[in-house]
Amino acid sequence: MRYAKKCNELTADYISSLPVEKIEAIIQGFGTAAVLAQKAGFDMIQVHGDRMCGSFSSSIYNHRSDIYGGSPENRARFAVSCVQAVRNALPDFPIAYKLAVRQENPHYGNAGILTDELGIFLPLLDAAGVDCYEVALANHGALSDTIPPSNHPYFSEPGCFLKYCDLARTYTDRPLCGVGGLGNPDFAAAQVASGRIQAVALSRPLLADPDWPRLVASGQTDSIFSCIRCNRDCLGGMQRHEGTHCIFDAKRAARVLP
């Protein structure tokens, strides 16, 4: 955790002082990596709009005064160029974009796109070739904000990040994937059925029960070990360098399914 905090503190200096030649080389690397991913058998490329793309997008970290900094349009340039590099390399390959959103009042998330800037970023990303978005809170802050427990002071409710999908929908007609507190099958299905989102992303629920998709598909939802968003052995295990586990591991191992 101390290492991660130190890296976050250095992000602004790194992003703001990176030579343009290096930026351009990194952008081209996205296209090269996409081709390799396709050859390896992947069905889609996701450009992660939180880490480097998110740092360039954020005025908190991006203090540049050239074409990659300053205005929202300029801060969008790196992410847009990375998407374009993938699209140029693979004209017909699906591209997803991890849309990392940050907000103020109250402040959550440091990297990514400010909610008030979505109207500038999303049309540019659409035009660059994004086919769909996974929408979540931006990171480079406290991991317990981006992976919120059930007692989080602000993100405690099921579907805690879906409001960012609602904001994104104002500016794009691309399919949206929701994430955050969507482990209840009925709740998740209702969000899709309503058209609010078109797909559901699960992480902790699949650590709690890797059979979640099969059990939902077969109507055996009562057999699911449901994530309670305690963060004890998933996020906690990762922070303790013990690997990502779940408090239900032992019980699930003893389960007998038809």
C-alpha cells in the first residue's frame, strides 16, 4: 500500500514531464499490443481509461501546457489517440473503453474524467472507434472507494456506480456495462431489462462464487454464495500480499451441486 501511495504521488510529475516522442511511441504500442491480443485469441480489446489514459484525462495529474494538456479536449487527446491506434490496427475488432469517472462535491476519484467533462470526452471517444463502455469510479485514490464495501459512506448501495452510466448515456448511444454492487442476480437483471445498462461486470461476486453465471443460467440462484462486500479476503488479501480470496472459500469448496 505504501508503494501504491508513492506511485500515485509521482503520477502528476510523470505525466506532466513525459516527452512527446515517448507519448507517441506509447500510443503506437496500443495498436501493436491489440494485434498481439487478437493473435492470442482474444475477442475484444479493452482500453483501460483509468491508469495512463485516466491520468492524462485528469487535471489533477495532467499539468501539461502542450497539445496533451490544458483544455478537456487536449487532455482527451492521449486516450482518443490510443483508441485510434487500436482501431487503425484492427478496423473491424470490437473496442471497449473503461470509462473512469471522477466527481466533486463530494470528491471521489483522482484519475479519469470529471462528470462535467463527459460531454466533451465521450463524443471524441465515440468518433475514435469505441464500441462500448464499462463505467466505474476513477482510481488513483483509496482502493476502498473504487472497490467499496457495504458500509462505505457514499457507495454502499447496490449498483453504486450506475449513476455514472446514467450520466454517460446522455452523451453516447454505445452499449454500457455497469459495475459495482451488482452481485444480486435479480437486481442485475432488472438493470439490463430496463435498458439502463446492456451488460453487467462482476469481480467480487465471482470471487465469492465462480459458479455464479452457471447457477443464474440454470435458475439455481438460491445456491449462490453471494458477495457481502466485506472486502476482508479479496481486497484485504491483496493488500496483505496473500492473494485474492473470499471468506466463503472453505464453505464453497464443501458445496455439492447437481
